[in-house]
Amino acid sequence: MELTQDKLRICLRIAFASAAGLLINKVMNWNFGVFFTVYPMLLLGMMPVLNRFVAMQFIGSALVTSLEIMVLPGLLHNWPPAFTVIVFCLFLGRFMLMAKGPLMLFGASGCVSLSIMLHFSSYAHFDLTDMAISNITASVLSVALAYIAYALLPNQEPTVARAMPAKNDNIIRHQALLGAIVATLSFTVFQTLDLVDSLSAQVATVLVLFPMSFVGAVQSGRQRCMGTLLGCALGLLTQLFLYSYYHNLLLLTLSFWLCVMVFARLHVKEGMPGVGFAGLTTVGILFGQYVSPEHDLVYSALYRMSSMTFAIVITLCCVYLVHKVLNLFPSTRHEILG
């Protein structure tokens, strides 16, 4: 696909907002830097337009998720079965919104933030209040940076959002249950095995579910593996380039901006979330969570490549099994409208 002037502006907007989020997070010394790097990518990379309705969905999702994380772990921490049921219901509601369409961003951003915050909230050394405040702050900041990016780099031609394809109730139920069941299984496994350092792998198991079908999940999984491998490779090259200077905020921000531009260009040329978007979120997680004088990006990138690939393979197996089981029942059978 040809890289037009408007598509180049999309790349520049994504790179500007993500790099600014990283810089502000590092300057202010805030925790949970992954929120500040990944959220602008979700907002500017997944949505073709930015308006009040989109902004309200994004911020509203952060407020609801933060409230849930502040309340539920404290109430249900000692009852894992009940907590698991509630987590399933939370994912089910968000995937239902994604399947229906109008509130797709609310559901998608909620799934990502819920997955991240559930992962962190299960460990005592993470402060839930700090996490909730960081989540809300990052969401508001991402919306503000997105508006600034659009003001500085407006589209030359009007952008029209694509209409959602028609679906019957069977497909909506199938997609919502498929996403919720597999996402809950992912949460359960990661908590049971106590994989505190595997945030990226858990987020990947949720992102591959966004097509909400087995065929789409297989394609998304393959693309996410490729994008993650490329993202980690570029992260390693950045580590070698910076060497002992990755504490220098100017060099770090510039390097991150270049990495984001590479994958943003690939993302807009693909026309839909694929290898490029996977690479974007990979470098966002690597720089947001791991790049600091206390962390070694080389180990983090290598661990991310191996853990994420294994997690996606297992997730696709679960998607296949759940897809087959749901197709056994007429009310949840995946039938395409003629």
C-alpha cells in the first residue's frame, strides 16, 4: 500500500504521542511506564478518527477499570474461584462491546488495561492506588497528546470510519464467549504459575483475541509473533547503540521515536493491526517497562521473545478448542450471514 501524505502523518502522530508519553513518564519518575507508551499507540493506531466520542470511550474505560481494580482484589483475594468468575464477567462485557461495534474502543482498551492491571494487582509489592492513578493519568495524557498531534499534523483529506459488518446474535455471542473464556484461562494460568515477569506474554494472549474468531486469531497470532520478534530485535539494536547511555533521556526518547516510526510505517501500510502494530506494542512495552539503569533490555527482549511465542501457541490451541465447543450449540454457532 502506498504511503500517502495522510498515512505519513499517522506515523508521525503515533511516534510523537508515544515518545512524549515516554519522556513525560521518565521526567516525572512515574511508575507503570508501559501505560504511557502503549496507550497512545492504541488510541492513534486503532482508531481512524479522533473525536469527543472516541476520547470519552478511552478515558471512561480507564476510569471503570481502575475502579474495578481498586475494589475487587481486596474483596475477593481470599476467594480465587469467585474472583475468577468475576474476571470472566468483566472480560465478557468488554468482548461483547467489541463484538457489537459502536463501543469497540471502550472494550478493546478495557481488555488491554484490565489484563495489565490484573497481572500487577496479584502481587503485594504493587500499590493498587498508584496503579489506578497511573492508568487514569496515562489515559488522559494520551488523549491530550493525541489532540495535540492532530492539531500539529492534521489530515489533508477527510477520514471516514469504516462501517462494521452485519452480524447475527449467534456470532456476537460466539465472539464474546470465545474472547472471555480464553482471556480468563490466560489470567488463571499466569496467576497459578506465578509469572510475575511475563506481562508482555499475558498481554499478547489478549491481543491475539481481538479478531474474535479462530481464523482471525491464527492470523493475528502469526503476525504478533513476527512483530514481536522484529520489535525485540530492534530493541536489542537500540540497546547496543545506546550502550551505557540509555539513562540519557534525550537519546532514549530519540531512539524510541525512531523505533516507533519504523513499525508505525509498517502498520499504516498494512491497513489494519498486524505485524506493524505488534512491533509497536512490543517496543512500547520494552521501553516503558524495562529500559532503565536497573534493568537489562537484552535479557528482557530475549525472555519476551521466548515467553510470548510459547504463550501465543498455547492460546491458539485454546481458541481452537473453545471455538469447536461453542459451535456445538445452535445459540453460539459461528454462522456468517449471506
